[in-house]
Amino acid sequence: MRAGAISWRLAQTFWVGGLWLLHFVMLPALGKIGLAPLLIEEIGDVLRPLLVGFAAFCALLQLLVLWQAERQARWWRDMRGQLLLTVLVMAALYFIVRAIAPESLRWLLFNYLVLALCGVLLALQPVPGSDPR
């Protein structure tokens, strides 16, 4: 297996798994063990921007792997390229909205969940360089 395919899978596992783990496992588990809701909210407010930034970094890495594997100028027409560009745009919007209007929690949650959904859809796509053409 080539280094690009390995780095693609590793980056995807870390950022997609991290987003889903925080929102659907870690924060609800903290609520179940009896932590105060404000404390759980504070933990989420600290960790979500870190994970969104990490997702953007990993998406850039995956975009580089896709660009290298495709060797053509039409990588953005590929479903994987479109999903990665969506991840980058949503991550940028997350930080813009967080800086301009930090009280708009629903929009921030929407951005976060779109990132997680794009990650799952990206996980269903083949690794670049492995699909037969």
C-alpha cells in the first residue's frame, strides 16, 4: 500500500472519528456520569474548535493526497474532492461565525454536524489511487 493511501486513511480516521466521538460519545457519557451541564458545555466549547481545526488540517492533507493520486486538473469534479472542499469551507465558516457571533450556537452546531456528515460520506468513497479506471 502506498504512503498516500496510508496517510489518507489515517487522517480520515483521526478527524472523522474525533468529531463523532466527541459529539456522540464523550459529551453524552460525561452527562451520564453526573457532571454538571455547564461543565460539559464548557468542555465541548473548548474541544469543538480544536477538532474543527484538526479536521481542516487533515482535509488539506487528504486534498493533497487526492491531487497527487489523480494527476489531473479535474480533481474537484470527483466526489472526494467536493466533500473535502465542503469540509474546508465549513471549517472556515465555523471559525468566522465563532469570531463574529459566538452566541449563534445552532449555526456552530450545524457546521460541526455537516463536517461530521461529510466525513462519513468521505469514508464511503474509495481511497485515491485504489479505484480501477
